[in-house]
Amino acid sequence: MAKVESFELDHTKVKAPYVRLITVETGANGDKISNYDLRLVQPNANAIPTAGLHTIEHLLAGLLRDRLTGVIDCSPFGCRTGFHLITWGEHSTTEVAQALKDSLTEIRDHIQWEDVQGTTIESCGNYRDHSLFSAKEWCKKILEEGISDQPFERHVI
């Protein structure tokens, strides 16, 4: 079985919240795709409840696209500690951390329920499992801790 980089990461050594570049892959035509670890809470010490994480996911899908070029996908980790962000091309971890910080600030300070996309039975596979209150509370906590552009030492942007 192929080795998966994320499972090789020593989760006891990272210091969340942070942004980490996992890999940059180059396709047959020279196109580059980057995979980032957007770790919002400390692994094995905390986990964002599914309703709040689900709402953050739906909001980041649009907010990160507004702030970064080439966003392909932003998907939650099953462990509920953060997200994979996949982009065309390369961005610095500082640029991604700033976009994440700005997006979480927008959620905390300005987003209302009607701003959350994809919350109907037609547009979401688990539309009942959302909580804007939880999303805002977690964004507040994450922002208070500060987002680092380094996974192993705190370099808060």
C-alpha cells in the first residue's frame, strides 16, 4: 500500500493552528497542484464538533476562493482538526494562512445564516448537521490562538 504523507506526520510535534504545505505535485503537462494542511485545532487534544466543522467547510469553500487563486477543494479531515486545501499552482504558507485568517474573521464577525451556501436538502448531503453558532465560536477560539505559517514552531501571522 502506498505511504500517505499525512499519516507519516508526527502529530505530537505540530503546534496548531497552522498552515503546512504537504506537497506540490506536477502533472504530465507541467501543471502544479498543491496540497495544504489547514490545522485549526491541536491533534489529539481537541476536535471541532461535526455541525460546526460542516458549516465552516461550507463557508471556507467560498471564502477561500474569494481570497486565493486556483482553489480546487477544501475538505475536512476525518479527525475533525482541520482541512485539506487543494490549489492549482503554489502559494506560500504565509499567503494561505492570511487567507484562512481573513476567512475565519469573516465567519466570526460578519457571516449570517443566510450567507451559508448549501444548507438545503437539495444542496447538501447532511443538511441538518450545521451550526453557525458553533462555527463562530470555534473561529473565535482559533483566531485568539493565532494562525501560524509554520507547523512546528509558532510564527503567527
